Amino acid sequence: MKSWITPFPVALPAQQDNLHLFDTVTQEKQRVTVTDDHATMYVCGITPYDATHLGHANTYVAFDLLYRYWLAAGHRVTYTQNVTDVDDPLFERANEMGIDYRELSEDQTNLFRSDMQHLNVLSPSHYLSVSETVDWVRTMVREMLDAGVAYTVPGDAKNPDGDIYFSIEAAEDHTDWRLGSVGTHSLEEMIEFFPERGGDPQRAGKRNPLDPLVWSARREGEPYWHDDVLGDGRPGWHVECSAIAYHTLPAPFTVQGGGSDLRFPHHEFSAAHTTAVTHQPMAEYFVHSGMVGLDGVKMSKSLGNLELVSNLVSRVESPMAIRALLLSNHYRSDWSYSHEKLGEATKRFQTWRSALACEQAGDAETVLKDIFAALSDDLDAPRALDAVDQWAQESIARGIPRASDLPSITIAVVLDALLGIKLY
């Protein structure tokens, strides 16, 4: 499927890569190494049943920073993102609205593309929907059956015959993966999260209540695909990302990214599925962004307490103020949105633009160095913005008109390339 169009930033002089990221698996900052100057990343995309809210934007802007960091370090980057256009929440919302799920998916995906353009988020190398990659999923589920790590559950009064589940016990017997090794949650936490995040622990016939669905047998009113081995049905959630990553990125790829609510079950089982088939880790590092709240409660489509990006764009002078607000919080932190905070970010952005009138030779080089050093330390965007503030305050205080002989790499070029903030 088509992605969105965001102009690539001007190439900066290659910076010395010294990136450290907090890895969920080890619960420590790790030095992130890139093999053969080729960085690879997968970030889980939206389920397009409602508009993009600030929580989504927080995640995609965070990993856009990583993309831009790697580019500035001179690396080639391959970035894959999916669209989960085959999933229960989408079908349920479409039924409530009385429209075809494909129409709803297309409308919301188009709105997401527009939001990403407004926020100056670079488009991924591969932007793929589940519906166009079902053959990849079918192949992976077949391979899991052949490997003995998936099994069929008989039907009952509520469910048809033919649902296929991934066996935690068999995977632990046949691979190096262990339950909880990726998301690093306790068993008690995983038991709590599983039904809240799409799991079905009460399904009769499962070997383990936490075993995840990998192939959902055909049901009335749902889309389905035919498979001679699996039977008519559709993909489960976690295996979709496993298959798309497997076909577009190396195993293991460099960074698996997403919101912290994806640690379990989604990233836990996506990684397990991949390891079951490839006998390799899915990714070298698992990196997760924090949650954004409204009035102290996490923004959620199900709760309806959302600040939609499209609404905010219509209310601000520049969407870059929204991006500045997001970057003023460390990507791993949980925080709450307020109109006052957006107002502060708007004033901050306006100050940066005003300071351009006083830019002098050498300013960009200093700011570039400071921003890159901040981003090298676990993408510390708040520290990077502080460096921009310091430059702006000192420039305005100097009061010297903008130099006429500035080099091609200016402050505006640096902020766009590294932070994705366009001052013009």
C-alpha cells in the first residue's frame, strides 16, 4: 500500500555514531551497533478504526528521531511499518457504523498519513497492510504447525472448528525463547494484561490460557482467506507483524519499536513466532515509548479520552508546535497532555523562529554537536531542545542581525534533519 510523502532532510556531515538505547529485554541502556552501516527497524502500525491521537503520534515521532539519528550517522536505513487492517476492533467499529470494514480502514489510514505528514514524520521504506500480506502469514503458520509449536483447537458452542494457537510450552521446548523474556513482565502481570489486550484465556481446548491465536477459523460476517492446510480463516494479531518483518528485514533486525503497551502480549509473541520459525531472535533491541494521558488517564480509543492530532493541527499556528510538545518529553516517559503545555510549546517554537534573524556563522555547528550528543544518550530529546533554547536565547540577546555568509548547513537545516522540526 502507499505510504505518505515527507521530504528527506538535507544530508548532514556524517556524525560519529555513539547511540545507546534502553533495551526492554535487558532493562538497561545498551550500545546499539549497526552491521555494515545498515540499520533496520520495525515499528508496529495502527489498527485503523479511529483517528490518530497524541499517544500514537508520541510513538511515531520517537522512532522518527531514531531514523533521523541513523541517517545523520551516515547509515542506510530500512524501516518497516504495518497497518493492522484485519482485526476484531476494526470489524466491531465498522459494524457499529454500518459500513464495510475496508471503507473505514481506508478512511482512517488516509487520515493517519495526513497526520504523519503534518508532523514531518519520515515515511517507512515498507508500509504494508495485513490484507496484502496474508500469504506470508499463512506460510509462517504452516511452518509453525510443521515445527510442532502450533496446534488446532476444536470448536465449541461459541467457536468454529479450526482455530490455530501457538504453544508456549512447545516453543520453550524447541527454541531459546522463554515466556516473559521480551516484555519482561511477571507471570502475574501477563495474566492480567492478556485478556485486556486481545487475548482469550478462557477459550476451551487451549493448552495454556496464555497461548495466542495465530489463525482464526472462518466466522460469520468476517473476512477470510482460503488455505488448503489451515482451512478458511484469517491471521491472528501477533503473527501478522512476525511475517511482515520476516519478509522485509533481516533476522534479527536492529530495533523493534512500539508503545509500552505492546510489550505483552504483542511483542512477546511476535518475537516468539519469529524465533520458532527462524531459530533467531526477532530483533537485537526492543525499545518502547511511554504512554500519553489526558487528565492523568492514558489516552485510549476504547476509553474515548483522546486528543486527536488532526484536531490539534487545525488549532495551532504550526504543526511543528505539536512535534515540539512531544519532543519536550522523553520518549520513554509517561505524561499527560494539557492545552497549557501545547501553548508553552508554541511559544518555544516561535522563539526559535525569531532567533533565526540573529543566526551567526558557527551556530549551526555547535547546535548540531549538542543535539547529536543528546540523542546519542537514549534519544534524549528534552536535552536536545534545551540546547536549541540556549542558542535561541543567546542569539536574541546578542541582537546581531543574521549573517549574510552563513554556510549551507544552517540552524534550520540542523533542526529539520535531527529533530524533524521545520522552522520555515
